[in-house]
Amino acid sequence: MKLKISLLILTTISIIAMVWAGFTRNDALLPLLLNTTVALSMAHLMLDAKKGKVRSAYMLAMSLAIFSIVIYGVTLFI
């Protein structure tokens, strides 16, 4: 239960940061924040899903989003 609430709070903060970056025209951070939001949302959905193909699909989407965060983070700071 604490993990779900933490994921929900982090997802909300990520969405707020994404909206802020959009309004301030900080385009460099938008892909990173979008991938972070997707990864947190998929993690939350994965916790709610029962075992099976749906959970595997959420796990795959979350893994791809985390991989994208790592790749973009590396290229952002180089």
C-alpha cells in the first residue's frame, strides 16, 4: 500500500514537472520527464494487474521506459 501511494505521488510530481517544463519552454527536459512519467505509471499499473499477459505487457513497457530514461540521461549530460 505504501509503495502504491509513493508511486502515485511520484507520478503526480513528474506530471507537474512536465507541465512546468512545457510552459517554460524547457524542451530539453520534456523527453526525460515524459519517460519518467510513463515508467512510474506502468509500475503503478503493474502492481494493480493480476498475473498473466497484462502484467507482462506492463513490465515490458516499464522496462522500455526505464531503458529510454537511461539512454536519454546519458546523452543529456554528455
